[in-house]
Amino acid sequence: MNFRGDPGQAEENLRWLPKAWSSFHKDLVESNIPLSQRRIPPTFGESKDFIPFNQNALALTQFSFVGYPILFPERFGIFRPSEDDLWAFNHFWAILGYVLGLEDKYNIALQPDLKSVREVYLEIFERYTIAAGFHWWPGAVCLVDSIFQVCTLYKNCYW
């Protein structure tokens, strides 16, 4: 997608890359991902009583920063990290969660050991990230497309 023109009309000015996104969607649909993992949990706005910024949203934001590097370190340029390094990184995010106002019972980084951390993060990844792939919001598509376009300009980008 490319954006051209007035930022106030970004939605109207998007040029989608239909082949790339239809291929991505086709791969998802044809994957062996169970139907139960293709649905976004109901806490994401289906309830009339949903509060858009709550402890759950903050915990999922925390996961965005700590979960992926713990689960997939090599994809983030972290090669051969020691278990102690990953545990320290997770501990750092447990502290940041506390400082940002995340109650301990929602602080996903507060786990007894790294094995438990990985289990919690994998559950979140399967429940939210995979499901989100089946329900793309146009703004998210624009963001991802833009990131990929920038990365094609910079050859040192790790993907």
C-alpha cells in the first residue's frame, strides 16, 4: 500500500497490494490452524461494557514487547541468547509492567521460571496473534505494508 495526498484522507488514498494480501489470507485459510484459534477473544470489543484501555489491554501490550523476543529471539536479531539473558529481559519487563500500573495478577512477566514464561507467551500468541491474522483491520494492513516497503529500501533490515 502506498499513501499519497492528504493525511486526513489516508483511508481513501491507500493503494492495496491485493496479490500479496490475498496470498497471505489464502495461506492462513488453508493452514492447519484450528478454528478455535481463528477467532479473536470476545474481550476485544464485542462486549458493550468493554473498556478499551484496561489491565487486559496493558498486559497484551506488555506481551508485544516481551513475548515475541522471548518466543522468537532469532527473528529479532537476538542470536543464541542464554536462558539467564532471556530471564533477565523478562524480569525487566515485569518491573516495567509494575511501573506502568499493571497489577501483579495481570503482569504476564511475573512467572516462576522461564519455562512458565514461554508457556504463557505461547498461549497468548496462539490466542491473540494467530487469531488477529484472520481479522485484519485496514489500518493494520497499511502499517504492515508500510513497514515492508521501508524494509525493501534498507537491505540490512532483518525479516
